Amino acid sequence: MIFKTNIIQRVFLTFLLFIFFNSHANNLKIDGLSKLNIDDLQTMTNIDLNKENFTDSDINILIKDFYKSDLIYDITLTDDDYYYYLSIEENNLIENIYINGNIRIKDDLILENLDAKKNTFINKENINDDINLIKNIYKSKGFKFVNVIASTEKFSEDRVNLIYKINEGEQNKIKIINFIGNLSYSDKYLSSLINAKSLSFYNIFSSGSNLNEDNFLFDKNKIIIFYKNKGFFDVKVNYDISKISNNSHNLTFFIDEGNRTIINDVILNFDDSNFIDEISEKKNTFIKKLKKNNNFYDKDLINNFLSSINNLLIKFNKFNYIYQSNLEKKNNIYNLIIYEKKVEPKIINSISIYGNQITKDKTIRSKLNFQPGDYFNQNAIDITEKNLLKYKYINNISISKKLNNDNADVIIDIEENKKTGQIMAAGTFSGDVGAGLTLGIKDNNLLGSGNNLDTEFMINEENTLFKISLIHYPIASSKINNRYSIFNTETDLTSSFGFKSEEQGVSYKLNLEIDEKTSVSSGFSYNNSNRNSPTKSTSSINDNIGTFDVYTIDLSVKYDSTNDFLYPTNGSLNKIYFEYSPKDISDDSYYKLIISNDLYRKSKNSNRFIFLSNDIGISDSLDNKLKTLNVFSLGGLNFKGFDYRGVGPKTDNIYLGGNKFFTSTIGMGGSFLFDEKDNINTKLFYSIGSIWDSDYSTQNDLELRSSVGISFDILTAIGPISFSYAIPVDKNTEDTTRVFNFSIGTSF
């Protein structure tokens, strides 16, 4: 019985102590205030600061309320038997933010991402977030053990400088990337697909990848997607990182390819008699490509085929159907089924444009391939996105749709380039005309109209050019642009043709885009040509000397299916150019025709390619002899292995050129030594050509010249740089050779 009484007493005593401590109430004292007062603090909380007997709960609420204000930086709480003491550290504005100790990462990259900003109050949460952000930036660059400390220093009574001190530690790099289990694709080809780079002793342009596992996981998924797109549906990919030294690692991808799917047959599961012949023709082309691919499943080939036959639906105004594909498996045999799916066509109700602060709405609308009232078509949307990105005043674009019953509202979000005006100064070098300088003032979006203004001054060892051009894009059509130019050119031809030339004139050119690959341009020009300062008295020079009013009209057609503007590896580029100076109105009448063809074929599963380039030109005078100013020349950049204007007849050391020429170059290209992500193309080539039929020479037989060589084309921040080394194989005794050639601003 006594035992039970003791338990009851202990429980009762515990209950009394609980009541006592939870009803504990003291008065409040606040110190540390210099700029704030009690009334200011009262606006931050609903607790009456002038009352007596504060509880622990009151104090907790007060501290939370005070911390919500930007005016309070820190609070310290102490208490005794009679009072709660709140010591408040008032906040200060940030005068400057300094980044110290950072060697590998620039201040700007860190500062532009910080939550803390100048002229704002210091915030502990922001500082902690900023410390983590700085660490993550460094970790993405391979610095695994970076340390960051934040501190402040007093600048004035109410302002402080915020200082982030960084200890970077060692940077970790990937030295070697290995692939194991890849039977169908080479290490080099898979390496070109991923973002990670290895360090190579021969590749001075690669610095290796930083040790960042998020990037490697991304690369792993890229490899998986690539294999599945090629028909390896059961592929498995993993990776491992092994340490070589303190800051060097090996990255190894382990690939289990599995079996590759083979397509046995392509079946059209529909009967559209309206244009079945066109579909059958495209099907036959697709099957030929499939056979070249050993009938292996290839998503890119299939998507291109679907795109081509879906374009037929658009062509024949059939908007309530689309063609899709399905891979059907029966008895371990796969057939590709192409079927017709009925869809409800949507009418475009409205087009809204957002993000354009400078470019006018009507400028952007003029570039669209669709308008309100048209049927909504995703292919037209995709083409529009691609076309708009060609304009330099648009950095990025996203086009989305909002469906509503039978209508679709199209939303266009634009990331605009607001800095379309630029002043340019650049040095150039060409093996043909030597070193040069280009100065220019450009505006790629004049007054938000989308029109271009281009003022250019160029000087090199042969030419001095001043030119002003305006490219006008009519609002009525996105396929047309007009180019108006005024020019003044001085050309020193004394070392080749034996005289100088000064020309002033105007020109106009109309450019029309027929489709994505085909364009046509035509125009006319007038120039007043003053040819003077003859070095000798010969007919080839004297016929050029004088003042001539020259009128020309021209026409050019271009078909371009290549996969890259600067460094194509697949597709073809065909150009025809015709220039005509009428006899009745021009003092120097002639015609000129140039036909060019470049053919590229990329090797399967490799970044190597073969290419064939052909050029042929024919020209003649319409009244007398074709003046040497208008003839073709051969050598230099257009025929490597020979000097600029080094091929062709000469008289008394004066170059005569020719009325006709041709060149043909065959070769193989690719990144033989370097990684293609370094934008370096190596090409082995063999060229053959000739120039003949000069009106000032009796030696006009078609004599073949040839050369063999190697070139390196490098894409850099200042533009393409090309190096070539070529040795003449067949040459004439009068020809001048040059084995090494170099140019900035042009490629092979």
C-alpha cells in the first residue's frame, strides 16, 4: 500500500512541475536597436510588446515573426527568473559582393546566379543557398572538395560588404573514356555522340571532361536512345568511374547490345487511290534505303518516310488523316505497318506572340507558314520554328497550341536577341589576296522591322571596298527579300593583269526561297569602271584601260540538301550562276556561266565521308575580245597546289586567264585524328582541272593539271580557319606553284 502511495505522489509532483514550467511567465527586454524602435517591431507581430508575463509560446512566435522581416538579421535569446532578453542584430544593406579565391571560375558566372544582390538586405537563407550554389557550380566543373565561407565587413553605418571566400581544391578530370561490348559501333563513333571528352596527347584542342556524374548519366541515356533508335530494343548500358591518380579518372561504358531488329516487309495498311502512285514511289525509295541499311530498323529512316508521305496529305488538302507506323511481330518476324489514322482537323483561331520587345508583331507574322483560318498542321509549325531561328534577332522560339473544340489557338514564345546592332572589326587572311582588315557596322533588326543594314569597309593586298547594303523583307511574303547596295571599290591588279581599277555603282537583287532546299535570286547592277595605271603597253592591258559604264543582269539557282553550312558531310549542293552584260547598253558586254556541284556521302556508322566537287565556267565577249578583268583565273584557293592565278597562259609576265575552266576534286574527310566535337575536319583530296581559250593567247589547248594534298578546316570563335598542303602532280612549265595555303574566314 505504501508503494502505491509513492507512485501517486510522484505522478502528482510531475504534473505540478509540468504545469509550473508551462505557465512560466516573465517580462520582456529588447536590446541592440539603433535604427529601429519598439513601435517598428510592433508592426512585425500581433503579440503586444508592452504587456507583462510573456510565455515561452509568446517568445517563439515573436522570434518567428521578427525573422520574417528583412530588417532583422539575427536574434539571440537568453532568460532568467524574471526576464526574457532578446538581443536583436539589425540588418544591413549589401554595398558590394566580392568573390575571393576563385581561380578556375570567373566572378561573373558566380555573381549572376547568386540570390544575394547589391542594395538588398542580407538574408541568412539566401547566403546559405548561395554557398550551396557556388559548391554546385564547382562540382559541375569537377571540383569535388570545394569549400565556401561567407563573411561581412562594415562599409558604413547601415551597409556591409558581403564576401564569399572559396577554397577550390583539386579539379578532377576524365582522362580516358572506354567502351566495352559495343560490337556494332566503334569507340570513336560512340564517343562523338556523348558530351564527355577524354584527354588525348595528340588533341591539343580538348581539355577533357570534368568529373560530374550527372553528365555521365545523361550520356548513358543518350547511348541507350541511340541504340534503340537503331533497332536494339533490349540494349543495356551502365558506366563505371575508376581513379587513376588524385585528380584523373577513367570513364567506362559497359554495353550489352542485344539483338538488332530486322524489318522483313513494309506494308501499306490503307488504300488511298487519290495519290497511291506518289506514295508507292516514296515507299520504293524508302525500301531501297532500308536495303542499304541491311533491312535493320532505323527510326530516322522511318520518320523521314512518314514525313514525306504526310506532306502528300498536306499537298492534296487532306487534313483529317495522318500516316503513322507500327512494328508488328509475328513468329519472330517484324513487319513495318504503315496505317492511316483519322484525326479531327483543327482550324487556327488565333496566333499570339510573346517575348518580342523590339521586333514588331507584323514582322514575325510575315515569317509564319500559317495564318488564322488555316488548318492546324504540326509540320507547318515545325518548319516555322526552324525558319525563324535563321534570323539573327531571334535566339530561341517555342510554338505551342491550345485546343478548344474544333479550333486551335497558337502561342508563340520568343527569346529575342536585343543586341542586333554591332560594330565589327576583324583581321582576315587568304592565300589569294593576303592579309586584310574588315570593319563594319551592322543592324540585323533595323527599327524592329527585321530588315538588315550592313555597312562594310574591307581592305587587303588587292582590294579596297566600301559597301552599304539594305536587305528588305516584305511583310507580304516570308519567302522573298530584296537587297539594295551602293559600293565603291579600288582594285590593284598590277601584279597580275597589269593595271588598276576603280568602280562605283549600285545594285539590286531579289531572292526567292522556293522551298527549304531550293532558292532563286536575280538582279541587276550598274558600275562606273575606271581602269588605269597600265604597267606595260600590250593589247591585253590596253584593251582594259579607259572608263566604262557597265550594266549587268544576273540569275542564280541553288539547291542545297547538305547537312551543315560550313562543314557538310552528307547531301549535295548544286548552283547555277549566269551573268549577262547587254551589248547595246553596256560599254563592256559579255556573258558568264558557272555551274557547280558538290556531293557528300557520309559513311554508315562513322563520321567519315567521301566528297566530289565539280566546277565549270564558260564566258565570252559579245563585241570583241573578252577583257582580262572578266576572265576566269585558276590557282590558290580554287585549285590547291598552285599559286593564286598561277595556272593559265601569260605574256610578258602578265596573267591572261581563260574564257573557260573546270576543276574536279575527289576526296575523303572526317576527324581522322581528332574528336569531331572539336570541329576539326581533315580531308585527303585529289584535284584535276584546266583553264583555256584566252582571247590574248595562241596557246589554248586544254592542258590538264592535277594535285594531291591534305587540309585541316577548324571552326573557331573568329570563324573558319583552313590549312592545306598540296603537291602538284601535273603542271605546265609556266605555272607557279604553292604547296602550303592558309586562310581565315573560309574553309576548304
